[in-house]
Amino acid sequence: MNLDERLSKAERVLQYRFSNRQFLLQALMHRSLSEYLGLGFHYERMEFLGDSLLGRFVSEKLYRESAAEPGVLTQSRAALVSGKTLKAVARELELDDCVLVMSHLRLSSGELSGNFISDIVESLLAAVWLDGGEKEFEKVSEHILGFCNPSELPLRDSKSRLQEICLKATKLLPVYASISEEGRHVVQVSCEGLGLASGVGRSKKEAEQMAASSLIQQLDNKGS
């Protein structure tokens, strides 16, 4: 693919057409190629901005759309903006094809080596914000987040998700035990054969959700 084809594909993927393609060019430019060509710009500054913009957008979205406790909202935000999630989104959108990078960083399959493809998602969102403003950024962010797999995210109820996991794996329900109720509540959850985890919250309910989310994360890490 030549340069114009890569930029055009990125616009199709984002469902946004840039007025100033220089923003898009910088968002897709890897440091290796920039230094080789002596350009003096690459995606990393935009990634810094995009990280903050996406975090704010997700925080506002979760606050408006979920009645979950703050601890669960924090877990949900962390999952949505994690490198693992953004990398999966980038691969689903085939963003690897669009990145401007030295050939040694590209595998024979065409995919990029390393994990920086997740950073490219954030740099692209920053490019949209710089080019089109807040409303266009929000539209593209909604579009991008639509490619997240809801089953992998603790968006509302980690206890329900953990219950499904435990029943499927062991046919047993998770067991919650209150460890402390002095100041912050501390709860431990266990599921026979799968492990245990603890959570802290301002209420027993929040602590249970945090414990469930922690155990789910442990199980995800074991499976990855």
C-alpha cells in the first residue's frame, strides 16, 4: 500500500475524513520511520494527548450510562482503555495496515510486532480531536468503543460475570466472606478450583464487586 492508500484506509476505519491530513500523517507515523526520513515528528506526542482524551470520554460515558459503584466504574474504565483492549480493537479494525513504520517492525503476516498498535488508536483519536473538535472526537470514540468485546469488560456487574464463570467451570457458586467492616469494607471471594481474591470498598456491595472483578482479572491473566 502506498501512503495515500494507508491514509485513506485509516479514514474509512475511523469513519472520519480529515480536513488537514497532516494530523493523520503524524498519528500514524512511527518513530523508526520518522527518524529514518528525518521528519522530526511521530505519533507519540499525539498518543499522550489521546490517552487523556479517551480516559475523560470513557469516564463521562460510564458516569452517564451506569449506576455502578465508583470502584466498579474505575475497573470498567481501566478495562476499556487498557492496552489489551485497544490492541484488540486495532486488530479488529485492521489498523496495522495503516501505520507508517520501518519494515523490520512488521511481521510476515502484515501485523506489527510489539504492542504499540494500541498507542496508535489513542494517537488517531487525538488527531480527530485536533482536526474536527470535540463532537467529531466523540463520534469516532463511540465508533471505536463499539468494537470492544463487552463480555471482556466489567461494565456493570462483576458479581454476575463471576457467577457465570464459576458455574460454567465448576458448577459451583462463588463464596463471599466479609473480612473487615472497620472503615473501608474488605471482602474475599473464592471459587473452588479457580482461586480467591479480595476487594475493598466504601460499602459491602462495592467491596464484593471489587473482589469479583479482581478474581476475574486473575482468571483472565491465567488464560492469556
